Amino acid sequence: MSETLNLKLWGPDGQFQEFELTDRTEVVTTLVTWSKELGCGPNDVDYQVDNGLRIMGACNPYAGEVD
């Protein structure tokens, strides 16, 4: 049985996309590909794998804060 991952991505202008991945190696590839489609770098995109921490990109005004 293969493990599935839920990857959520938020772009710098409020874009949102959710992906169901079957391999952990697809996380970085999907993040880079989607950010290129938006015309920004991967460091500008927020992401969350499954229900883990939401990692905030450089464009997010809350990126330097921790709750």
C-alpha cells in the first residue's frame, strides 16, 4: 500500500492549490513547478504537507513570526 501525502500550496497573491502525492520525492518537484507557473520562486510560496506546520514563504508578511 502506497502512502499518500496532501500538499497544500499558497501563492504570494492569494493563489491556492492542493495536491495528492504518492511519493515524498514529489513534494519539492511539485513546489518548484507550481511556483514557476505563478512566475515566482519556491521561496515565495507557503506550503504544508499533510496537517503539519505551514511553512511560510518570503512574501508572506507573517513569515518571521511564530505562534
